[in-house]
Amino acid sequence: MLSNAREVRTMSALISVSSIADLSMSGDTEDVTGMKGRIRLTREDGVRGGRWMDQSRKQVQAYDYLCHVGEAKEWIEACINEEIDSITTLEESLRNGVVLAKLARYFDPPSVRKIFEHPVLQYKHSDNINCIFKAMRNIKLPEIFIFELTDLYDKKNIPKVIYCIHALSHMLANKGMAPNIKNLVGELQFTDAEIHATRRGLDAAGISLPSFGNVGSALAKELKGPERAIAETIPEEEEEEEEEEEEEEEQVEPEPETLLSNQELRDLFWANNTDSIERCQHLFRGALERKKFLERRNLHHQMQEFLIQVQAQGRGEIVRRRFRDRMQKLYAFEPQVVTIQAHLRGFLQRKKYQDRQNFYKSNVDSIVKLQSLFRAKAAGDAYRSLTTGANPPISTVKTFLHLLNDSDFDFEEELELENLRQLVVRRIRENTQSDAQLNELDIKIALLVQNHITLDEVIKTTSSLTKKKAQRRMSMPISATSNPYTLKSLDRESRDRLVLYQQLFYLLQTQPAYFSKLFFMMSKTGLFTDRIKKQIEGVVLTLFGYAQNSREEYLLLKLFKQSIFEEVGEILNVNDFLRGNFMFIKMVMIYVRGAKERRYLRDLLGPLVRQVLEDDFLDLESDPLMIYKASINNEELRTGRPSERPLHIDHTEALNDPETRTTFIRHLQELRLRTEMFLDAILASLPRMPYGIRYIAKEVGEALRSKFPHEPEENITKAVGNLIYYRYLNPAIVAPEGFDVIEGVVSPMQRKNLAEISKMLNQISVGKLFADDNVYLKPLNEYVGYAGARFAKYFKNVVEVMEPEQQFEVNEYVDQVNTIRPTVYMSPYEIFNMHGMLIDKIDVIAPEMDDPLRVILSDLGNPPLNFEEHSQGHGEVCLTLQNRFTANLDDPDMDLKHLFVETKRYILAIIRIQSGKNLMEILERRVTVHEEQAWDELKATELNRHQHHQRRIDNASESSLTDHFRNTSNNMADMNAMRFIELKQHAIDGILQLESTGKVTRKNGYQDMINAIAVDIRTKHRRRIQRASELNQVKQTLSNLNEKRHFLESQIKSYHDYVESCMTNITTKKGKKQRYIMPFTKQYFHIRNLQRHGKVPQFGSFKYTAQKLFEKGVLLNLEGVSPKQYSQISLTISCDEPGLFQIEAETSILMVRMPVTSMELRLEDLLQCQFNNIQIMSLFDDMAKVNVNLLLFLVNKKFYI
């Protein structure tokens, strides 16, 4: 405590200060003693007033507070190693709690999970402040130092926040967890404005500043206990007071002229400081009340559980008393209360029911809509759970079981689709035969013109259905019931032979290794003529049905894949594949030019090609010399005078001509524009490109990568591009009329324009710039490089397709579960020809002795003798393909799959009758009489439906669907023989066997079986969609085939019209004279002998000795006969049918006539040999060899001239 004398001196010195303006802080004023840096406050001369000291104290408090804020700022920056806002703005920046949360993460990381940062202050920032609360409590900072949330967030007491930071720094420093906080009082400098602003802020807040100087002792007092802290702090306070008294005694000097009495000074002091004293009293009283409140709250926290229990017991007792009192009153009136309650409840229920009925009646339309929406949603949810759910419930599956039944509409579509497929195959074969007939007619007519013979016999030789041939076929000694060339005989031997052929062609169709090896031989050797190759192509395409349905297209693509790997396995580099002329490539090009592929090419290239053809002034010539000559021609045609420009110049001189140069540049620009149009269309059409060519391109790329793993990817892409563009798209651009891209004739200029565009596209596809061989196209190299990158990316996207198993939803075992057996139509000649081909090449095609192909060929034996001659006119044979080696399939689980399918059939029938939570519950349920009756009704319904379909199929045309419905009926008949309890027993036996193999498990209630049924339902729906798509495709294909058929028929008619016109000319020249025969010659006696027996041929007969024919050069050799004996051998050539010659040979040795040997020789055989440049042909089973040209000359001379 200050002494009274000191108070009097202080008061007398300060009495005259009236405001803070009376004080000055000059720069040369000495510091306050003991506080370095704090400026001593002095009153300026002449300033009067009594409150200057109060104002100066506030000024000093503001300065001290700013220094403490700076101390907290520097300490925080040292801890978080990050610079924060300045001292004057720190209070505002601390409100969002981000800096404090980072500080909490520094000394207690687990307390901070996430720091919320946002430029705009919002309540979520309080989570950051809660983090510092949690961290301070974790390190046991006394609660008295911890500020409240509103102190910071609402700025109610920012000094307390700074004080808390100081206390936290002392505690962390004592624990060695943070550096010591510095004392910056007197070290920092602030402007007068900053100090005034801080003072005004503190005055506005109306709070007292905490004592930052003794924060350490206060923290120690809280941590060590109140008694020890008081003992330590009292001496310190006394020492501080003594020091302050000494300083004030030194500073305040008595002024005799202003000395007042102690009482006056005290009264004056109290009068001038009443507000401050009251404020101090308020603060002390608040502190006391807060201390009492904290003590009370701590006591409550300590006794919280006990108080809760007391309160709960008290409240419970009160409630129980009230309840007992109420129950006693109610028991006294129980009958009346029950009656009243019943009446009230009844009234309320009737009213509620009536209100509901009225509401329904007034909103019946809306209710119906809601019901329909809910039902639709329930049905949609059920269907989605069936189609997309992993484990659809059995109730959902049962709801959609009817989808597995074939409706009449399904039946009609299947029947129509199958008939249309067969019709398409027949149309293709008819068109192929018509095309071959056209080619044959063309060749025969050319040969006739060359040989100067009449056309009477040609008409007969080119027709396959003439009456003469039919009569001759019917007069053959072998009866129709035992003809080995028809495969239609009704004897057992023919039937067994037909079955073997069905097994043979099924094996060839489903095992691609055989045809792929045959294709490889045809590509590498010269053992096969073009005629044989054509025959093999026809058989293969017929066997695979021209890829008209998904199964056959799938198998054909598998054949192409095998052939690709066969061919690629033998090449040395990628360029060998580009240069190779492989057999399978020819087959691929025939396959990709089917009806749907032609439609793609027509839609893609048709508009572009028509634009080129319809532009009459379009010229894409890129040779400057040709442009120069065309320019001279145009000039002369335009002026009518010879051009003055020289005609014979070189390319350089032509390019220097201004007109030629301008035209050349315009042509290059037009060529680039047209090429870009084609390129854009090709790139945009990728989604519509047929799957087959894309899959083949994919397999080509994969085969080349497998063969040449170190080959650059760009070379593989070039090989794919060669197949896609050069072999597939390019021919349709150069010759659009041959691919149904356009109709009509293409002029030479138009074809040249298309060829120029094709050359550009080909250069782009290989990614190669123009070199010296196309020097005048070098200006387009920049465009070629740019477009080549686009084309390369296109080729990479082309091969991004799924596997055929996913595309067609089939696999190699499809025929094992499919009840519709594949059917193929072939002529006996094609069957026997392929039979002979396989026997001839069996060592290469099937080298293993136990190969299935060898087994079937061994049972078949050799094809019939002379089948080339005798099997041509017997129509077609329907082969219903069969798999002979089902038990030898590579799939070891085939029996298990059959068991799964059979058990699934039983389960399907069971869940139609019984219901349950899962399949296991249904199987364990007992069978009731009602369920047996329901099973009998279901059997009767199914049987009637199958009988209805059977009648429909019996009335339809011949189709493989017959076997399908017959097998289905047989399956139903098997189940019809069972009672429902027997059916369940079979299902249980099957499910137990499947469980032993791990296919199903009772842990999920045999849900795997239900999932399999759900998959069948989904597949049924996809089958209907696929069938509709196939119907459209087949109808479009049939339409295109009919168009081509009409075209071929018109062509054949035009050929026949030409033949008829020639016949008309021939009939006018019929009056030739009778040929004179020299009497008593060998020919004379020969004719007389024929006349005597009535066997004179219609068109003549001539008899020669072998010696005579040998001298003429017609006969070259007789096997085993000496030329000296040629005079004893006679040869007779007769013609009784146009184009058919009978040659008889007889010999007389020692006047003894030997048996006659005869043979038939057709005119078309001679013509064909001459056309094929065959000079020598064999007669009489290679016994005689003749010169083809001389024999033909002899026939022409004797029979036609």
C-alpha cells in the first residue's frame, strides 16, 4: 500500500491535468524506471486538468496490450512455422479458428481431424475453435485460463483469448513442448493511430485487461494448489509495491504552491475517479460471482450421477402416485368407461371409414392412376431384379416363367425364319448356277464362232434339262431304287451312306482344322486347278449356309481364324502376308460381299460415288503432260484451228505452261477434297461396319503379333489396313457397279477419277508418302501424313470388337443343347467330289490314324465310280447334319451339363405348382392332393399346346423345326408319365448330385439353380429380339437375291434370244446336198450294214481304221498295241444326238472278230479341252490317246460342214 504522503504528492502533481491532450510523449523523454522501452508520461507546460493520469493509464494499457498480442503472434509463428496476420489485424483473423487449429495440431495432433477453411466467416468455423479447446484440455490446461467460444467467435473478450495463449505458452514451455514466449514490452513500436484505435476498442468492449505480467505465477498457483501459490505470490507483490513507491517518490517532486491537505486531496481524487471506482467494484463483484458459480458448477459436475438418480427417483415416485390415484378412480367407473370407450371408438372408426370411402369416391380417377403406377413400378422392380439382380427371388422368377413358353407368334416367326433361310440358300445356289450357266454359254458361243460350227448342238450341250438327256438318264440300266448317285434310294445301304455323309459334313463344319489345312494346300501348291478351287469354294459356302444365321456365321469365322493362324505360321515377315495370295482371303472376300455387307458398302459409298459420276466436268488427272495435251485438244475443239503450242514436250515443259499449271493445281485441290469426303465417310461409318470383317481384321492383327512379337505396331496396323481398305473397300470404289454400289455403266473417265481417289486412299492407308514414282503427287504428301494418322487410328478402332461367343451368343457346344439341327442342301456331285478330295488329301488334312475324319471316310469307302458323269442330273440332297462324336468332345463336364439342364427342367415344372421362400424350402415341402391335381392340369395344358404346334408344323413346308417340336414333345411325354411326387424325387436326386460337384449349394437355398432359370428367361427375350433382327436381314437378303435372279434371268434370256436368232439364220442354209459316198469302199459297206439293221444315226456315222487315223495325226497311240496292228483295228464315230458322239472300237485278228468296246464323247468335252489348251486327251480308259485339235477338226468336217 502507498503511504498517505506519497498519495498527497501524486495527487497534487496530477490535479491540474484535465485531459489526455495535456500529456506529451517527446522522443527524448527518459524511459520508465524498470521498464525499458516504455515512455514516461509527463504533462506539458501550461496544461491544466485533473484526469490526465486516467487517460495516460489507458494509453499505456493499450500499448502494453498490443505488445502482448505481438508476443502471442511471434510465439504462434514459431510453433506452426508459418507467418500469420499482423498484430493490428490478428484479432480478426483469429475468429475463424484456423490458426488456433494449426497450433493445436502442433502440440496435440490427435485432437485435430480436419481444419475447415473458407474466406467467409461462418458457424462451421467453430469446429476449428473446438479443436483448440480439446487440445488444451488434453494437456490439462486449467479451465480458468480457457476462454469461451463466444469470446473469440463473437469478439466478446479477445484479451482473454490472448491471455489464454500466453498461459498455454508457459505451460508448453515448462513441459518442453514449445519455445518460451518472448517479452516484447518496450521492444515494439506502434503509431498513435494504432494505439488510439486499440484503446477505443478496449473501451467499447467494457472489459478489464488481464494481468499478463503474473500469468506464470497464476498458472503455477492453479497447477500447484492455492495455499502454496498465495505464499509465493504475496512477497512478490510486496516487493513490486515497494519498488513502485520508490519510483513514484523519485518521479513526483512536491510543488509547494499546489500542496493541499490530505483530506482535500482524497476528496478530490474520489470525486474525479468515481466512474473508475464503480467500474472496478463491478469487476470485483463479477469476479466473485463467477468464482462462486464455477465452484457450484464443479460441485454439480462431481455429483452429477448422484443428482440424476435422486431426480429420477423423485420424479418416478410422483408419477407412480398420480398413476395409482387415476387407476383407483377409473376402477370405480370401469363398466361405464368401457361402454363410453366402445361407443367412441366405434363412432370414430365409422367416421374414419366413411371419410375414407368418400375420399376414394371423389378421387377414383387419381386412385386408379396411382394404383397403375404402383403396379407398374412393382412389375418394373420385379423385372429389373430378374434381368439385372444377382440373386432374383423365386417369386419374381415364377412371375415370369410364362416367358419361357413358345407362343404361336414365336412359333410362326421361327417357322418363317427357317423357311426363309432355306429359301435364301436355294436362291444363292440358283443364282450361282445361273451365273455359271451364263459363263458357260459365253464360252461355248465363243468356241463355236471360233470353230465355225452350227449352234444346234450347242443349245443342247449347255442345257441341263433337255428331253434327250432326261430320256437317256431314265434309260440307264440301274433302277432308281438302287441308284448309288442319288443318295435318295430307300434301301438300307443308301440310308446308312446318307447318315455317314451327314456326319462327315457336320465334322467339316464344326472342326475348322480340316478346311484350314485344305486352304493352306490350295495356297501353296499348284495341285489344284481353278475349276477345283471354284468347286471347293461353292461347297464351303454352301456348307456354312453363306453365313445366313448366327451359328453358321460363327462357325465360318472360326474357320477363318484357324486359316489365318495356319497361313501366318508359315510366313517369314509381315510383308509376306501383304503380298500373299491366300485361299482363305478369297473366301473372306466372298463372305464379306454378302447381302448385308453389300448394303453397308452401298450406303457408305453410293452417295460419294454418285457425286463423282454425276459431275460431268470432273477431271482428277494428275499427270501434267496429259493435262497439257487435253488442254491443246480443248483449244482446237473450241477454236477450230490448230494450236500454236508445241505438242511434243516433256513433263517439266508442260508444267511450266501457265494454263497447265493452273489446271494441275486445281486437279490436286479437287483430288484432296474428294479424298477427304471419302475418308470422312469411311471413318464415320465404323459403328455400322459388319462384325465379320472387323473380327477377321482383329484375328489378323493378333496372329501377326503372336508370330512376330518384336514387330513394330505400325507394321501390324498396316497389315490390318491392307485387309480393311485394299481388299475390302478399294474394289467397291474402283468397280462400284460390281458390288451393287451403283446401277449402270461407268465411263472410262469416271473410272479414272475413281481410280485416282482410290490411289490416294490406298497411299493414306499404308501411311507412305508419294515418292519419285508419283512425283507429281508429292505436293499432297503433307495431307497424306495427316490423313494417314487418322486412318491408322481408325484401323486400331476397327479391331475393337467382342469375341464371336458374345456377339452371336453361341459357343462350340451350341449343337449339344439346341434342339433344331442344322440342314444343308447339296448336289450329289458336290458331295462325291468333296468325298474324293478328302480321300486324296487325307494324309495332310488328318495325319493322325485315329482322327475322326479318317473314321468316317473309312466307313464311307470310295465315292461311286464315274460320279462326274452320272451324278449331275439328280437335283439336291438335304443333309440334316449329325454329330457322331458327341461322347468324344473335349469338354469333360458334358455329362454334368446335361444333368444340370435336366434338373432345371424338373425345377421349372415344380415351381409352377409350389411356392416358397427359396428352392430348398420348396423341395422339402410335402406334396398335397391339390398339388397333384394342379400338376395333372398343367400336363394336359402343355400337351394340348404341343399337339397344336405339331399340327401346325405337319401342315407347313419341310423344315428342320419338325425335329425341334418332336423332341420337345418327347421331353414333355417323359414328364407326363410321372406323378408330381416322382417329379420332385427326380429333381431332388439331380440337385443332390449337382451339390456334390459344387454346382449348387444349400447354403443359399440352391439359388444358383434359380439364377440359371432367370438367365434362360433373359435369353428368351434376347432371342426374340435377335429373331426379329434376323428376319429383317433375311428378308432384305432375299429381296437382293431376287433382284439379282431377275437380272440373271434377263441375261440368260438375251443369250437365248441371240441363239434363236442364229438358229433362224441356220435354218435358211439347211439345203445342203447329200454327201456322196464312193461305192465299194469301207464307208460304203458300213452305211449299207447300218441301213440293213435299221441303225443309221441321225447325224451320220463314219468308220476308219486306226492306221488311217494314225496317218491323219488324230490317233497318237494305242496302249499295248503295235503300230503294225493298227490296220486290224476299226474305229467308228457316230452321232445320233446333238453334241454326243458314240465311238466304237473293234479288231479282227486272223479273221476272228473281237468284242466291241464303245464310249461316249461329248462335244463340250472337246471344246473345254481346247479352251483349257489341252492338246492330248485319253479315250477308252487311257487305252488310246488322240490329238484334241485334229479330232475336233475331223468332227467339224464330217458332221457340221
